Amino acid sequence: MMLLPEQVMRLDVWKHRFRNVMQPSSLALGVAFVIGGVLLLGFGEDPIAAYSAMLRGAFGSRFAIGETLARAAPLALVGFGAAVALRAGLVTLGAQGQVMTGAIGALLTALMFEDAPSAIALPAAAIGGAVFGMAWALLPAVLRAYWRVNEILSTLLFTEFAFLLLKYLLNDPLKPPRAITPQSVEFPENASLGLVLGGTRFHYGILIVPVACLGFAWWIRSTRGFEYDLYGENSVLAKGLGVSERRVIVSSLLISGATAGLVGWIQVAGLLNRVYVQIAAEIGFFGLVVAFLGGARPLGVLAAAVLFGALQSGGLSMQSAEGIPASLSDIIQAVILLGFSVRYAPQIASLFDCIADRMMPSRRTN
Amino acid sequence: MVNRLTEEQGLLADSTQSVPEEFAFSADCVSRRFGDIQALNKVDFALRSGEIHALVGENGAGKSTLAKIISGGLRADTASMRLFGQPYLPKSRRDGASSGVAYVRQQLSLVRGLTVAENLQLGRPGAAPIFDLKAAVAEIDHWCSELSLEVPPESLVDDLPLALRQQAEILTAVAWGARLLILDEPSSNLGPRETAALIGFCHRLREGGTPIIYISHRLPELTELADRLTVLRQGEVVVSGADVRRADLHEVAALMVGDVSLLEVERPSREYGETRLAVESLTVQMDRSVGLEDISFQVRGGEVVGVVGVAGNGQQALAETLTGQSRSTAGRVVVDGVEVTGNPRAAINAKVSHLYEDRAIGLATQMSVADNVVARRVRDNEFSRFGIRLLSRIRSHAALLADRFQVRPPDPMAKAGSLSGGNQQRLMAARELENNPSLLVAHGPTKGLDPEASKVMRDRIFAVAETGGAVVVISADLEEIRELADRVIVLSSGRIADSFDIVEMSSARLGAAMAGLSDNDYERSNIQ
């Protein structure tokens, strides 16, 4: 078959991607499952049975698929946002807190629009979530852009603030009169997201994920996204080519704040119906992991999110079906992570270098 | 031939014949090769006890290589060395330090986040596992009064000004028991007052019996400071242990630079156009390197100006300011009538190009060849529509340029970092030269390239001038300057020490300017 030069080039692109991303990813995955299997054998369990229970629990039924997607969606969304920051060379640990404030924001906005028609209340709640998420990213972003305050530390600190704020709100102002445990009032019906599939947890909020994925793909192809990549790769060169450092830092951290805020919104409007103390679970942190594993690329992040969603829901049903502790799937997640860390060791090392440079400016020489 | 020259001129008249008192250190026949480059070739060097011996030369002369060999940081290919009468062959810097040789480099080695006292105890040979900071403070006070230093023992190193940091470094070396001190370009970041202080305590150290090897390229201060001087050029000794007070410094400077006669140079006669670059009384302060002080010059279209000087005399600041990357404290840079000072965007729009000195900074090494090539012009209509990059067009353009600039492999998707050094240089050139720059700032454009590749790169730089661009070549390679430049500017301590037409370039004039002999400071000190 004759290929046009253009097609050859496109083929080359995929070859590069396969070599750089997919090959090592599947390798890490395979190794993780083998190690998990050895562990299972060690505990006297049948690995085949355990894995097939896991697979059934993740994809084996309508309910299982809904469950997997409901768990993957927030990871993917946080992952896209974290990936935007990551590509600009910024590591944000703020998503956890931004999910919390996003959920609060969505709830407060929805309460304001309690009597409005759904067509207004629903998008308003979404915007409320995104804005509150962004608001929680604003100060760390400005501190980083103007005073070089390390964003990893400040966003982590802001997560703590968000958690304290959340606990206060759920114990007092937002708590329903007769509730015993800390929780918020119910999310107004008119702003809630319905279910796509009855009898599952597959709600309409999950449908933003493909939209966000397209948005992220657009971002990468845009000239602005390219300039952010360039900044993340070589900030001195990027500045020399006229890219504004402050703008890159503030915008990319705000974008990641907004997506985390949206996650807060879909969790409360589509899944939980109330805000709980545990609303963010570990979504924020796993979202960052997913962004890393997905190579900060749209399909990669999506695949990593589905994988982690499946491991989580599959792990739980493996526990109920076979009596094998769900922590085994945690172990597998951890081994996958480890496999990738080896794969990304040079990048991670250079990331730490870059962090160290920032904290100790003396390491930089002119 | 060089030796004959110096002997004829009687430079080393007294030093070799007098029967030397005991040598603190002597090295015979030191050679060291790095790949194709003979960094040191059969160098003999002797240090008398109780003298300050200046080691002089321009970049790449081998001064630092020799210092590293003496301090143990580098092994010589051949050498026989004696330290205080004993055969001496250090295996490492630590080894050298425990024999009493301390090497204080330009980049100071104190930990910036610790206090001076903590630094004194950290890594001290034979130190107790628990630091005795009180003793350290007392020790520092002792040495401060001994040498009249002003080092505050309990300040963070980071909070100290550079001069004090350097004092702390030297103090640490002395307190650790240095019997021989090597100072590498200690005055390069100091002002006149601080240099005077440095000279003062070097003398006190000498009186205390510690001989010093003082590496420098700045001759004026040596008359006050040093007893003897040795000049290296391209790894060979051209002046050996001459008495500083008797030597003609202008002659030494000329010997340092070597023969720069212009017999082979022929300039194609070019018509110069309008002034394209105007630098107007520019003063720049840099955080960690030498800035610029009141610099003015102009470059016309079609003209190539070469900026020479020993590295670290403001070259970095000049390159960064001309391309809009560094702000000025005073003065401005104007390209084609547009001010670009401190505004990289304006510089890009004015078509200012920059061949970075360091390829790792001039390229995004983890990104593809295609991304690197269009990084300057990604917002052009040619490469994006409605803010979206036209990937296939970018790739075919990159393939075209890779071919034109001979980047191998010509694969637009290859990572820039996976290319060899020469190909990375060509890739950077492809990005910066493709679009007829108005001003090209080329900083060390052929550093590390083989002769063939260097020639191609120089042709490309010429081509910029031929299409009417203004070119500033910043280079420590005099050969390169001679080949490219129409006019030469000599930078010394951030100032223009001299400026002349290429046909007026001579060893004496260039050497004097590079060694700071034409500085105002020097003239002033002569008048006194």
C-alpha cells in the first residue's frame, strides 16, 4: 500500500505515541496485575477467580458500568485540570480542597435559585461550583505568580483550609435542623442532575467528561496551550519568546481550580444529593495521579481515570463476591503507580529539580 | 617560539636564574588532554613559600584546569608535583584539602541556607559528629581579628553580600588548615573598594606564611597584590614566574591574547544601511552575574559587531538585554526605532533573534523538532487559524527547515533533546534565522562545533548581515571574531573598555582592554 507523505507523517506521530506512552503503560499495568496475582496466591486465593470477580464488578453489568463511570468521571475531570497545570510545569495539590468548595458553591447557588426553573438553576449551580473552585485556586495562583510562593505547599495548605471550612459549614450553618451527623441540607430538586440509566449511578453530570476531554484536546492544539507547554518545558525560553509568566501561572491554576469545582458540583448534584464531610473522598489526589499516568494527554487521562474507576468499583465487588479484601485493589493501584514512577523517573526527578530550584534560587546560575 | 619571544624581551630575566628558596609547591611537566583539546601541555609551575603568585590567561588558557589538578579535583595525564618538599599526588579534592591545599572557586561553595558558623563545621575534616557552634563562632571571631575580616559568624550566608560571602569562604579554608590557597578569579564580582579589602587580607595571609595562587585575567590589581606572575595561553606557559613589579603589563596583556595579526582577513566590502540597533547609555544590574554599566553603541544594517572579553564580564547581561529579556536600570535598547528594553514580546515583534549561549536554554529539549522550529511564529497565520495550530503545516515547514539547515535526523517529530549538540545548534539557528532578523544576537554561536559546522554557522550569520540585518556576535573565540566582525567592542567588568575597527585590532590593544589596563580605575591609580 502506498502512503502519501502526509499519512506517513501521521503514522509517525502514532508510532511516537505508542513508543512513548502506550507501550510502557501496558507494561506497568501487566506487571501490576502479575504482582497482585502473586499476592493473591500468597493469601491462598485463586487469582483468576479474584480477577474475574473484579472484572465483573467493574464492567459485568449495567450497574457495574454505571458504578465504574461514576467513579471515573470525577477523576477524569480533576485529571484534565491538573494536566493543564502540569503541562505548564505546575503541580497543584489543591484539587481536593477545590472539590469541597466547588460542592459548597454549587449547593449555595442552587439554594439561591430554588424557585427558578431547572433550565436556569442547573447551569447556575454548575457555574457556582466552577467559580468557587477557581476562587480557591486564586490566592495560591497569585502568590506563585507574583511572589514565587511554591504552589505545591500553598495549594496543600488551602486544601486544609477548605476542609476546615467545610466541617464548620456542615456542623452549623448548612446543617439540617434534626440531623445528627455533619451534613448539608438537601440539594434542591430543580438543580439536580438526573440519571442517564435508571437503577445505576450513571447520572447526567458524567456527560461533561467527554466535553471536557474535547476541550482539553482543543487546549493542547491551541496556540495558547502550546505557549503554556513551552513555559512548562523551558520557562526561560518561553519568556524570551514573549510568553507572559504571570499569565501562564494564574490561568493554568485557575483552569485546574474550575474543573475541580465542577467535580464538586457533579458529586453533589448528581450522586450524593447532600454535601458530606467526605465529599471529596480522595478524588483530588487521585486526580493528580491520573493526570500523571495519562501523560497529561486527553485520551491518556481518560483511560487512566476509567482504569482507576474500574479498579475501585471492581475491588469493592470482589470483596463482596469473593470475600477478598478490597485493599488488594488498592495494592494493585499502588503497584501500577510504582511502575509508572519508574517509567517517569527522569521526568519526576527533573520535576523535583525544578521544585528545588524554585525553593532554593541559589541552585540556578546565570 | 613564544618562549623565545619572552626571553628576548627579557621578561623573565631575574626569576629563573636566582637560586630559589624553598618551594611551597612545584609541578613539572603537567599535561592534560580533554578529547581533542590539549588543555595543558607540559606546564611547569613553582610557588615559593610566602608569595602570592598570579596565574594569568584568557578563557581556555588552562588556568582552572591547572588549579583543579593542584587541588586534586582533576588528575593530570602526566605530572610530578611536590608539596612542601614531599611528593604530592592527590586523588581527590578531599585528598588535596587534607594535604592543606584549598581551592576557592568563582562559584562559592558555602551552603546558602546555613550560617557562616554552621558552614565552618559542616564537612570539616575530622569534625566531631555534633557541631560545636560556640567554638565555631569564637574561631571565626579569632580569624576575623587576625586577618581583619568582617564576617558575621551567625548570619545566613544567603544574607551576606558577595564580598563577605567570599571572605567567609576563604576564612573557612584557612580555619580548616589550608597551607596553600588557590583563589580563582576572586575579584571578578567585586567593586574597587571590596577588591582593595581582598588585596589587604591576601597580604596578611602571606605574612602569616600562607602562599597564594591567585588566578585572574585582570592585570591592574596584580601590581599591588602579587609577587610573581605566570601567563598561560592555550595550555602553555608563555611567561613563567616573572616579577610583577618589573614586568611590562601591556606586554603581558599582549602575550596573554597571542598573535591576532590580521594578515588573512579580507572583508567583502559591504554597504552599511541605516542604524538598526541603538543602545543608549544602558545600565543593567544582574542578580548573580556582572551587569552592564553605561554602555552605548550602534549597529547599522549589514554590520557585524563582535563583542569580546573574558567570560563573565557582562556578556550574559548584554545578550539578555538586547533581546528584551532583562530589564535595564537606566538607558534603553532600540531596534528599528522601537524600544525593546525589558519587553521580549516587542523584541520578537521587531524580529530580534537570539542564538542562546546555552542550547539547553535556547531549545525546549523535551519537545519535538517541529514545536521548537515554530515556537517563535506559532501565532502567525501561516501556522494557526482561530487560535488552533495547523499541525500538518507546522510539521511540513519543520521538515523543510530541517532540510535547509541540515538538522539530522530530519524528523520533525524527534525530540529536540535527542539530537546531537551540533544538530541542536542548527535547530536553534533554523528557528532564529529563518525569517530575516532585524537584529541577530549570537552568543557563542559555534561553541563546541567542529570546524566544518562552524564554518557553515558563520556563513549563515554572514547571510543575516548580507540581507541587511544588524548582527552582534558575542564570543570568547578571537578567531571567530576576526572572521566575522567588522567592528569590535571589548567588555570588561560590564563596561566598554575599548572599541575599534577590526583592521585596527592588535594583540597589544585587545590584550590591554581585556586585562582591564584601559579601565579608568587603572588610569586613576596610575595618576596617584
